[in-house]
Amino acid sequence: IRAERSTRMLQQHQDDQEDMEVDGRNLDDADLFSDTTSVGGGGSVATSAARSKSTLATRTSGRSKSGKGRRKQERKLYSTKEGSTHEDLGLIAELHETLSSVPGIIAEIANITRIYLDIGQIEGGLSDLQKEAQIMLTLCDDVKPKIWPGQQPVKERYGPEVTVEDIVRGGMNAASGYRSPLELMDAHLRYPPKFNIDLHWKLEIL
């Protein structure tokens, strides 16, 4: 009986050992599978990130090229180089920028004259400075109609809402000579800049 019992215990011990080995292999396999999955998942994430980065770079590059092309076209359109296709438009654009700075100059002159008045120094060239500023404003008012003679874009001038008078006036302008194609310019450049100047910028005491 003792021999049989010893045999059964030995057999049970051997079975337990085999089960432990199987469990160990299964555990190792599970770890290996887990590592492989992690690596595979990381590769997928890396691939996805790379694709997203590539897409973003493509979009950024496209916008950059579009912006460069637009700026190049504007430089070409507003070129003041003698003999360029639209030299007149370039000159009009530069004159618009120059005239737009006039209100700021007048404001500076007004500040200067008031500062000198506050410190009691109204002698000297302040009166001449105001006169020169007024001459500049008068000159601006004179040249605006010559730079922007009130021409309407061709596609708008002969639209469904024009009157006979508009058509006749347009024909007269066309017959008088070359007309700058203002319709090609940015909207704010098609018209003279508006001056927002304080009516009381001058000191009457000077």
C-alpha cells in the first residue's frame, strides 16, 4: 500500500511539474505576444503621425506657394519700372500710399504748434510751417481728381443699371485717350484716400 501511495505521489508531482512548464510557456508566449502587439501598435501610431506630418507639410507648402505667387503677381502688377505693362498702376499705388500719410503729417504739425504755444514760443517759423502744410493739403486736393478721374471699371460702367448719360460720359472718356485699368487694382486703391483731418488743426493766432 505504501508503495502504491508513493507511486501516486510521484506521479502527481510529475504532473504538477508538467503543468508548471506549460503555464510558463504560455506566460512567455503571452508576454511575447504583448510585446509584439505593443511594437506593432507603436509602428501604427508612428506611421499615422508621419502621415499627418506629411499632410500638414504639404498643406503648409501649398499655402506658402500660393502666398508667394500672389505677392509676385502684385509686385508685377504694381511695378513702377519704366515700360512695364502696368506702370501707371504702380505709380497710382505709390501715390495712394504717399497721400495716405498726409493726415499723419498734419496731425504732427498741429501737435508741434500747440507744444510751442504752451511754452510761449510762437515766434520763428511756426507760421511758415502752417502755411506750408496748408499748401500741401491744397496740392493734394488738386491732384486727386487727376490721379483718380472718377473712371468706373469697364465691366461696371456698362452693366444693366447704367444710364444713357453714363454711357455717353464713358464714351467721351474713352475717346479722350488711354484710361488706366483701375479694375485690376485692389479695391481701396481704385479711389483716392480719404483725409480725416481735424478742422481745427491750425492755430489762428499764428
